[in-house]
Amino acid sequence: MDLHLDGKVIITTGGTSGIGEAIAWQVAREGAISVVVSRDPDAVAQAASKFESAGLQGWGVLAELTDEAQCKAAVDQVLEKYGRIDGLVNNAGGNDHVGLERGNPERFMQSLRQNLLHYYTMAHYCLPGLKKVQGAIVNISSKTAVTGQGNTSAYAAAKGAQLALTREWAVELLPDLIRVNAVIPAEVRTPMYDRWLNSYDNPEEKRRAITRNIPLGQRMTRADEIADTTVYLLSDRASHITGQHIFVDGGYSHLDRALNTLVQE
């Protein structure tokens, strides 16, 4: 299926690792110009050459996304270089386990800055460019927004707010024909996820305990599966989809765990 993304400029925050990296590369494979925004100077410096070596179009912009001025500067650099912005994927962030008891108000606010504020800031500064081309925004959220997890109040709050903003922006931007959707992963095997698994005494046992609770195939979601859905939502093929929360999680968030017994019998 041709997604009609040739020549379009798509920004992915946190696009040099994990889910963001998978999205950025899939964007480029579909013929778009994939711009990754990251605070990792080495990854950003290598981004353009990596895309070029693969015969793809892409570029890297260095920015600390908790800094509003750097967010604006990143967007300005993209507009100066390419003259347009067709899509924004808000993705950067991480579960920092700031809980209610094992946390404090200062750490809670810091986590919101790291996981939520830049979603608004990047969308705000990209908006004039998106309006010109009737572009699209995709917010990458998390199942913690709807399931809870325990000991991660700040991250869950940020992810829940991202879902609320998805609906709010979809309404606000209806007159501009800008579509806004969210993709909700659950258990995705990434380097960051592996580091968390490796914090346990028996990482493989922990992994098996998790995958037993994933109804479809008792396996974790792959990063490329998140990427495929995200890129589709960015494309004209999803031209009448807006304000939606799309779960890509093998049924983890909604299907009865008792279904696993049916699979095993």
C-alpha cells in the first residue's frame, strides 16, 4: 500500500532509540524525510549519514525537550532546512517510577516536564507548519494511562494527559483538517525495557511472567509494530481518523487474561 508520504517532512521526538527509532526509520522507508529530535549529541550527529547510507532521507536535530527554547529552535531549524512540516510524532520520555509514596512533589513535576510538557510545546511550535499542509500529529502514550501500574504516578499522569490532549487537539484542529491520534503500546521489547528487565535477579523468568499475560501469542509487541501503526496514522490513508486512541498491545489492555488458558489448551 502506498502511504503517499514521499517528500513529506515528519518529526519524531526521541527518534534515535527504542520505539522512536523504529518509527523514524519506518517513516524514512515510506519515502518521507525523517527528522529525529534527541538530546543525544552522538546519535544526532550520526543520524543523517545513517539514513543516507541506507538510501533514505533523514536528519537529526539536537534538543533538550524539557527546555522550551530548544524545542522552538528545533522546529525553526526544520522549517529553515525543509520549508515545511507535515507530521509530528510526540514520543520522547520514559518511566521514571515516581510513585505516590516513593516520590515527592518536586520529582512529580520534574517527571511531567520530561514526559508531558514537550508534547504540548512541540505541537505548539509545529502548528503553523502543520496548518499549511493539513498535517497530522501522533502521540505515543502507554497502557499505564488506562490500566495503572503502581509506583509510577507521574508517568501514568503524563500518559493519561497525552490521551486527553489527543482528543482536545483533535477537536481544536478540526477546522484546520489536522488529524490527531494516539498510539498506546503495552509491553514492547526495547533496549530501555531490557535494562529494566535486567534489574531483576532472574530477567528471563520476569519476561516469561509478563508474556504469559499478553493474550495474542504470549509475546511482547515489537517496536516495528508500533511504527507501522504510527506511520499509517500519519498518512493520507488514515484521512478520516482523528481523536482516536489506538491500542497496539496484543490485547493486553482489554482482553480477559483467562483467555490465555484457551490458547494453552
